Amino acid sequence: MTLTMTLARRERAGLTDLLDAVGPDAPTLCGGWSTYDLAAHLVLREASPLAAAGIVVPVLEKMTDHGMARLKSRRAYTELVQALRDGPPWYSPLRPAKVDASANAMEFYIHHEDVRRAGAAEQPRDLDARDQNLLWALTSRMGRLLARKATVGIELVRTDVPGTTRISQGEPTVVVRGRPSELALFAYGRGSVADVEVGGDETAQAAVSDGRLGF
């Protein structure tokens, strides 16, 4: 039986190939993390989701840092990359195919771009319509959480086909236009490298000028 190559699977494969190519000391867009750090984070996330939750839950931050440090002390970079390529362990809640397809598509897309765009001015990839639609749906679904600390309104407008979603209800409003893959990067705090057009109220633009949306 042939497994469908979902976006999650393709991004996992692309990211792990790139991690192999650039080595353990390459930069990423993840707040000072090296590629070794990123590989440790992703393996920890799939093997121990609670231990990795410090990325979004401040009270668990020390647990996450400890888990990543322990992985790096016990496993070589190449081992971590191979573990990531092999997929979640059998006991992971991220193992089922349907969960993997929905929970890992954005995770691996974002982190693939974190490595691609960190060291050089890499051009955006031309993803197909199905992938763009999935990233749009995921960004729209998670948008309010991602922009929860934003002090202004934020409206995302896709430019490949008609589509608008408002991820922050504040005022005044900034309007961000681009393809879903680039709007996803903006929403996930990578606005400085996203190929988007930021318009709307000038005050609102200033509030998101660092690309972080306040979170």
C-alpha cells in the first residue's frame, strides 16, 4: 500500500534533507537556535509533547530547555536528523497518519523555511494550490491564537485566489497581502522574511513592523 505524500510528509523530507546538507551549526530563524537545537526540539516534540510544550507555555520552558539539552548530550546531530526523518515513535500521539497530516504540515513547513531563509536570501517556494489551501486553512484556524497579544487589528488577504481572514479584532487595522504560504510565515512571527505586502493604517503597520505580532 502506497502512503500518500501529504504536505507534512513532504516538508519533513525536505527539512531533514536540508538539515543533513547544512550541518549542526547552521543558523535558523528560531531565536538564536542552531540547526542542532532545532533538530532536538522537533525530536523532543514528537517523543515527549509535554516536554516540548515550553515553546508556547512559559511555565514549562525549563522542562523544554532541559529536554533539548539532554537529547543533544546523548545523541549526535546525525542521529537526531535520522530520528526526525523516520517520523514519530510508535507511542507518540502524533504518529497516526491523520494526526500527522493535520498537526505537522504547518510545523514542518515553518521550520523548513526557518532553515532555508536564515542563512541566505532564499526565494519563496512555489507550492501548489492544494498546499496553499491547506496552509490558508491552518493559518485561519490558528490566527487568533497566534495574534493573541497584538495591539491592533490584523487582516490577512490571500493574493492567489480571493480570501480574507481577520486574526486580530483590534483597531486600527493592518492589512497583510500575500500567498497563504507567505501569510503563514507572517502569522507565525517570520514577517521579516515573508514575501507579503503590508498596508492599512500606518500606526497599525508600525505595531507589527518587527514581524512578531506581539507574541
